[in-house]
Amino acid sequence: MSSYLALLLMMNNYLHDVATALLAASGCVIWVLWHHLGSAPNLETQRYFVRMYYAMTRLARFSFAWIILGGIPRTIFYTEFEWSNMAGRGQIPALIVKHIVAFILVGAGIMLWRVVRKKVLEIEEQLMEDQLHEE
């Protein structure tokens, strides 16, 4: 492997980890916003929440795409680039556990995102009704 390709792969691997963190962080942000929305938020708060939801959704989708696409070269070159001779074959069960935890977290995040999405749709419907009443 050339040093240029190795640097590109290293950057991909770092950005893959960053994308994972961004996906988790965007989920946490939208959950915190949703959790603190309150039972009867005013119109500006509702509008803000909807805007933040869509912004966090774009970030989450970008991050998820990077995780999938960036994971391909990371997987292909793992033994050549990231394999630790000191850890030996013990890294295989560790990688399995890491990926099980990651899939559980992503699955839980998707479920939570769907719950929040329902709330966003309710708010958007309410905002549309309020806008019609104003006209």
C-alpha cells in the first residue's frame, strides 16, 4: 500500500469514527430537545423544534451514510491496516461485541427517531392549522 493510500485510509477511519459520534450526538440532541419541549409549547418553540429536528435529521443521515460507505474500505483493509499483532485473534470477539453494541445503539436510535418524528408531524399539523386560522 502506498503512503498516500494509507493516509487516505487513515483519514477515512478517523472520519468514520467521527461520523459514529455525530450520529450518536445528533440523536442525543434531538432527544433532549424533544424531552424539554413541554406539554404546551408556544408557536415559536414548536417552529424551532421542527427546524432543529430537520437539521439533526440531515446530520444523522449524512453520518449514517458515511458509516456505511466509510466502513467498506475500513473492513476491506482492517487486517492490513488496523490489525494489532499484540491483541492477536482476541480482537475478533472484541470486534463482534463492538458491532453488536453498535447495532443495538443504532436500532434504538432509529426507534427513538421514529417516536420523535411522530411528534414532529403532530406539531407540523398544528402549525398548519394555526396558520390557516390566522389567515
